[in-house]
Amino acid sequence: MILFKKTAELIEYLTIQRKKGLKTGFVPTMGALHNGHISLIDDSKKQNDLTICSIFVNPTQFNDPADFKKYPKTIENDVYLLEKEGCDIIFLPPVEEIYPPGTSTIHYELGVLETVLEGKFRPGHFQGVCQVVHRLLDIVKPDKLYLGQKDYQQCMVIRKLIALTNTPTQPIICATQREASGLAMSSRNMRLSDNERKTATAIYETLQAIQKDIQPGNLQKLKEKAALTLTAKGFTVDYVEIADATTLELIDNWNGSTPLVTLAAAFLNNVRLIDNIIL
């Protein structure tokens, strides 16, 4: 395994590997790695000659500075896990390598994706996501990009980014990895106490209830019931929604045939958790 901190050195190394005909897979992360990240590394290793993992806590995608400061940082353990898993390359850049002086800010036309759900509750978040992913893809130039379905809306945003920028990278969306309890694996879970972890499973259980009970017609009462269920368990709910799985347009009346996804975001004390299920 090779660790790079300098952009120019990584670009030089990967250019040589591409000239050899080697295929590359890329897993961008913000560190605090868990088995969900490791499953992406495994998928990349199966499908490519070289797997690259970046660890970079991107300041431009945090609309709450306090959230940025609290984001867990476990670099030594992250490097250990990646080495153990057989990751080929780690890219561990400081901020100035990703955003060198004079870096211009691009506005990405994301349409409805920026106005609903995470876009609504975290204004500016997806512009920051696009900014860092665009930069990382320019540096790494991977054949395939591996993303976790837990961040459903973010996956859609990155797909749109790839299309907008004509980037020759194939996005691979991988299934959400869950703890035995059903809780979606997330770096933010590190901030939960043992009791909070038990309570947090209610998000997945609530989405499962929507999956079980959904019928064609008006969906408003189903969504309201789900939000009330989480509130009663101590969550502060940002949203529980049902949307078109392809466009993420919010659906209040379902025709019975449009493919759907149900998504939730809620705070448990000061930790914001998200999850989704494709219906």
C-alpha cells in the first residue's frame, strides 16, 4: 500500500499505471471508516487492478461549522483498516492540496436535487459535495467510482455531476451496509452512546413500516404517522418522505407503478442520522 499526500505525486503515479493498462477504482471518504466503507473497497478490488481510497474531511460541504468540528477523525485506525483490507493507494491530502490558493468556485446546476430533502435542510451542502468530488475525480481519473446507497440523494447528485462535467468515470452504487440491529452504518454512529444506538434503529424500522403499509393513493397520512413515531421515540425529525426513486420528486399521491424510495433524516440529541429504503 502506498500513501500519498501530494496531488502532483499521486497524478504522476496513476498516469504511469494507466499507461500500463491498469483499471482503477476509487472510494472517496471522509475517514472514520467502518464496514460500509470496507465493503466498497472490496467491491473495487474485485472489479479493478488498483483501488484508491481518499480520506478528506471536506469543509465546504458542512453548512454547520460545529458539525465540521465534531466530525470524527480516526486517521491511524483508518490507515490500519485499509492496509489490512489490501487497499492499494491512500490519498490523504491537506486542504491546500484540494483547494490550492486561487481555486475558483463553480456553481453546479443540480435542479430539484438541491431543493428537496438534504438540499432543503442543508443549504449549500451539495455544492460543497460537487466541488470536492469534481476535484478528486480530476486528480484520480478513476474508471469506476464506488458510492454507498445510504447517501441516496448524494449518489444522485454525483451522477448528475459526472454527466454535467462529461467525466469518463462509471459510478457504482453499492447496497447500504447495516449493523446487526438494522442501523445503517455511518461514521456519525461513533458519536452515539450505547442507548442511543438502540434507539437509532427506530429510523430503519419506521422506513420498513412504510414499505409494509404503502398502498396506491394518498401517502400523506403514512408519512405523518412515520414522523410522529420517530418524534415519540425522542428524535427531532427533519423529514420522512416518499419520492420518485429516479428523479427524487416528492410523491404525495402514488399511482401504484412509479418506483419509489422512502427517506428519513432525524436528529437523535445532537447526531443527525439518515437512511432510506427503495420500495
